[in-house]
Amino acid sequence: MKDNNQYFVNNFLKFLDQGSTLVNVGVFDAASAAVAAKFPETKGLFISGLGYTYSQYAWPDVGLINANEIINAAKIIRSNHPNLFLTCDIDSGFGGKEQLRRTCTELKNLGVSAIQFEDQTLDDKVCGHLANKKIRPLEESIERLTIALESSYPVQVIARTDSSLKNEEAFKRLDAFIKVGAKIVLVDGIDESELQDVIKFVNKRAHIMVNIVEGGKIKQHSVDYFQKLGVSIVNLSVPLLFTAMHSMNEKMKSMIRNNWAENAENKMALYSINEIMTQNYNNFLGNKK
């Protein structure tokens, strides 16, 4: 592991403990990470399982990707951006207990800063902001979270539950997650009123992440808004992907209107894009021993 990567592993929790709120920009490949990382305001990147599945396969987020795909994406993005916090979504672990252990170990060896791990079942996995989620039994969820925590250390595990607050199951799981050592927790697919209930229940026993998807239940407010609530990580899951798909759709309509003639609307030129790619390659070369 590179020394600068190690810094962004060891200092992830310290960054949160000192009261800073981290904004994670969701990315889905090396190009989207390059666009996000070129802005000095960007401190964190999030490799989204939903974003990866949508972008690489144009399939729904129902557990169709595997560990090696996320690991390979993390390897490239970490090499290009050694000086940012990098969080990886591993869904519900990509397999059994030993596969979960291997996935966490490999990501730790790459120097990621945090791993997001959820308690949905493998066979019925859906996006956290959609209905009909199926959750593992609590005992099994705790056993698997313990494996993730042990095999990832010192990388932080963001312990996510997709259970409901309506029957207080989410509260029961948050309490159990914290008791086995989770320092960061997330209840996904909740609205803003429920978020405030979660913040009150956790009561600073762990850091809280909020996961925002455009069209989901929580609006993308300013970081100051969430910081005042007591949120430590604002995770913007797929803003670049959804914007890119909209832009591609508009570009197609524009070209067709012009009988496929070139149109300068919403376009970055070759020189500008090549400059970003060259900087990434230089970062990659500078990160090698």
C-alpha cells in the first residue's frame, strides 16, 4: 500500500472525529472520477454499486455485479486519485462469509478509505431507495458485519441497514451495529423526518452517513444543512451518472435535429478532456513505487 494511500486510510475516521462533514461524490468509472477529482472542493469519492451496474451493463441494481468488478474499479480510481478519501460500495458482500472476507481484504490492500456494507439478502437485493427490500436475519447480519469489520481494519466499514424504522427494526440493528464496533452507520431509503429520528437515536455513539439519490426520499441540501443536523458523511450516490445520461440523451436529440451535423451544445472539446486524462496518468505514474 502506498504511503499516501495509508494516510487516507488512517485519517478517515480522524477527519470525521474532528467535526468535519465529508461529501462523497458518487462515481461509476475512471472518467467520472476524473471529472469529480479535478475540483479542489472534492475530498471524497464513492464507487457506487448502482452507478457501476447502470453504467457498465445498463442493468438494474439487483445484485448482478461481483467483487472483482468493484475491486478493479477501485484499483484504477485509487491509482489515479491517491489524495482523496475513497469509499467502496460492496452491496451485501458479493457472496458467502469467506467471499466477504476476501473482498474486504483486497480493498484494504488497495488502500480504500471505507467500505459500505448492507444487510440485504443476496438473492433479492434492490436499490436502497426502492420498495420490497428483503433483509437478512439480525444474527446473520451481525456475524457478517463482524467479519467485515475484522477483515477491513483499519479501513472503516459503513454499516448500512435497509430495514424499516416503522417497526423499530432499524433502531435495533443500529444499536447492534454500534455494539460490535461500527463507527459509521447508515439507514438507507429513509426520508428527512426519519433521518432526524436516526440522529436522535444514535446520539453521537457513531457517525451517521446520509445516502442521496436523485428521485429518492431525501433532498440534496447543502453540506451546511446536513452538518447542522449532525450528519458526518453526505453521500451523493449517482449525480454524475444521471447527469451524463441526461446530457447524452440531449446530445442525441440535438444531432438528430441537425441531421447529424456537429453541434456545439453542452460539449467539452478534445483538448480539455485530454488534459484531464493526462493529469490522471501523471497521478498514476507518481503513485507508483
